[in-house]
Amino acid sequence: MNAPRFSAEVKPGEVVSVSWLNRAAREALEGSFPLMWIGGEVSTLTRAASGHVYFTLKDEHAQVRCTMWRNRAQLLPFRLEHGMQVEVRALVTLFEPRGDYQLSVEAVRRAGVGNLYEAFLRLKARLEAEGLFDPAVKRALPRFPRGIAVVTSRQAAAWQDVTAAFARRAPHLPLTLYPTPVQGEGAPARIAAAIDRAGRRAASDGNDVLLLVRGGGSLEDLAAFNDEAVARAIRNCLLPVVVGVGHETDVSIADFAADLRAATPTAAAELASAGYADLHDQLENLSTRLARAIQRRIETAAQRLDRAAARLTHPTQRIEQARLRLTNLEHRLRSRARQHLAAGQSRYATLTLRLNARRPDTAARRGQLEALTQRLERATRGLLERRRAQLEALGQHLAHLDPRGVLARGYSITRNAEGSIVRDASSLVAGAHIEIEFHDGSIDATVDKPSKTPERGAK
């Protein structure tokens, strides 16, 4: 079935296909999230042979897969690396064949805020607090302007872009250039003066809209458009002002102060000529939708091709794998043959022995039995004699260790009142009760006077 837009309803009990579901989910994601900036850390970066770049954007809590097509990746001003902190301008989408939620990245910039950007933020906050950027003070562009005033440098590529856009979309509209430097020292004051002059001469020049344009550049290059004087000149201008400074990713104070902000100088010209190119825009819209559909098909096919290329095995590798399998099978076959042959030989030897043993030599066996009996008797007698000698030796050793034997030789054992053996005379005090054990009995005694000499007084 054809997948409708996200607004399509599924009837109760209706069964839909997986492809229908994935397409509806993709349209829901693309319709719910605008083209926006997302910041994070680059991880698992892969550059395909086709030129497409695949990576994961993550922070400390989550991650999302990202795809950057070759035509976008070629425009990167720096090389994207693993672990880099970046901000990506991306569209939330879904890779239908696999059902993978991902970001389709259009632009990447390094993360971080420098001194110029901090000054930009402070000025933006102050002017915003004054109401300079209030949408209520913005003026609508006339649908069919009589003429267009353009403030930019005559040598700038932006002027060529604007004239080319009007020649293509509304060639009958007159353009009045108010030349001014768009970069360098003194540029902000001269830009503000040119805006003021274009506003004052609007009636005589027949202009209804003013375009302030220049090409892209770094934050330093666009410093003139982040100036307070330029912002106030835009708001004080008698004409509605369209600002088209830089590329799509460049944002300046002039953009916020303008009545209408355009992504590029060409886009500014297109906005000013929108009334004359309404039908052309409709056709362009249909053409854009068709181009996006074709691009999506190409991108999907490119992803399939990249995945298939990653799984593709080179013929040489496949031949080598087959050769290894054949060698392994050969080794296994030879091993099995040797095992089978060895088993047959062993069985043959066993059967031969069994056949030879069918008629044993009883006379020889009887002689062997008698010899073994004699050996057993001799061994038993020898063992008994050795055990008897060991027992007598142990008895004598035990007799030597018997403390009663020592006491019989005139020695005695002295114990204190707790029953512990007294080993040192200094451990006894006068009046202590002791027990003296002899070989034929024991006596109780009391210490008269302890001494360190061998002689002890007892009563």
C-alpha cells in the first residue's frame, strides 16, 4: 500500500506492513522536528568509500546515529575526528529499511564560545532587552515592490548573487546599489550611513525594500554586522530591511534587527521578489519535493550499498577460505584412515592372542604358581620380622622418654599452686605453696625463702 503522510489514520483491526510503518514514522519525525542545531561529542566515526560519513553524536546520557552525505561532508572546513565536541545542523529522520532513528547532518561546526561570540551574546541580550528585536516592530515586505535598494560592496560576490537571483526571478525590478565596505576598520559606520542614505532616498529612487547582504566568513569577518550602530540603523531605516549575511549557519546582530532574515544573499533576493515569482515558487516547491524524494531514494540506496560493501568478501579471500576448508578435510580424512588401520591391526593382534591362549600350558602355570607361593611366604616372614624389630625399638625409645624413669634417677618435678611446672626459682615468693613430685610419690611444701641459687629452703 502507499504510505500516506503522518496524518493518515489506521482503521481498527487493519494490518499494515513494516515498510508502511517505517515510512509513516519517518514522515512523523521529519514533520515534528525542524532543521536544528544539536551539540555533542563525535564517536564511532566511519568514512565510507563512497565519501559519506557515519558517526554517533553523544553526551553523558544518550547518543544518536548521524549520517552526513558526501556533498555535505566535502564542504566541511575541518576534518571531523573521533572525540571532537561539535554542533551539527541536522534533520531528524529514520532509515526506513532498518528502522534506525538517525540525524541527517547538513553542516558541522566546532563547539565553544570565543571572546567575539561572548561580546555578540552580550550585545544581543542588551538590544533584545531594549525591544529592538521585538517581532511587534517588524515590518512586512510589500508583495510587489517597485524597486530594490541593495547595501553591500560592489566587489562582493553577494552583489553578483543578488543580481543573478533577480535576473532569474524578477528581471524587470530595478536595483539600486549603495556601495559600502562590508569588512575592516570603519565598515560598521559606513554600513550604517549607507542604510540611512538608502532610506532617505527611497522615494526619489523608487525603492520599497532594502537588502543588506554579504558573503559568508568567520566571526571576525562578520564583525561589522554585529555592531550596535548597524543594528540601530536597520531599525531606523524608512524601508523594510532584509538581511542576508553569510551562509545558512551564520547568524549576526543584523539578522535579529532586520524585518526579515534570509539565510544567504540569494535567499534575501528571493524573499524580496517572492510576489513576482509566486507561481515560479510553486513550481520550484514541487521540483524541490521531487528532488528530495529522489535524493532520499539515492541516500537510502547509498546506505544499502555501503552496508553491502562492508559485508562483501573478496574472491581471493573466499578461495583462500575454501582452500583452508579443503586442507582441513584432507587432514581429517587421513587421520580417520590411520585410526581405522590401527584399530584393525589391534583387533587382529587381540584375536591372535586369544587364539594362542585357547590351549594354555598347565604344567608351566603350576610351576609359576608354586614359585609365587614361595615368594609370598618369604616376603610375609621378612615383613613380620621387620615389624617386630621396629616395635621393640619404639618401646625402648618410649621408655627413654618416660618422665618416671628420669624421676627414678633422683630428679623431681615442682609445681606451683595452679599446677604449673616451676622452671625458675625467681618465680616463687616466700610463703608460696608448691608440690614436689618424686618417682614414688609427691609432697606438699611451702617456700621459706626464694633464692636464685640451686639451694632452696622448704619445710
